[in-house]
Amino acid sequence: MKKFILAAGLLSLAGAASADVKSCEELKAEIAAKLDAKGVSGYSLEIVDKGTASGGKVVGTCEKGTKEIVYKR
């Protein structure tokens, strides 16, 4: 019985974690809002495949780690 309760608890945690995955566009919008709130201007955010970021800083990942959001100034 204890194993069943433990398994059910772990599955519910895994389900909650996967349900909280954000889309790339949603995450990009949140990052842009934070940068704008800090008064940052003259930047760009691009969504690229993982490992192809060149000339910028990776500021987020999305689509289960297959894409990256790159900040360039």
C-alpha cells in the first residue's frame, strides 16, 4: 500500500511539472517584459535550435530543451 501511495505521489508531481511547460513565444514575451521593465532597449530575442546560438547570450530554453532564446544587443 505504501508503494502505491508513493508511486501515485511521484506520478502526480511528474504530471504537474510537465503541465507547466511554457511555449517558446510565451517565454520570449516574459523575458522581453522583464527587460523592458528594467529599461533595456536596443536588444533582440531570437528563438533558435539548441546549440546554434552564435553571437548572443542564451537567456532561456523551451520546447523541452530543444530550443533556446538568445539575447543580442
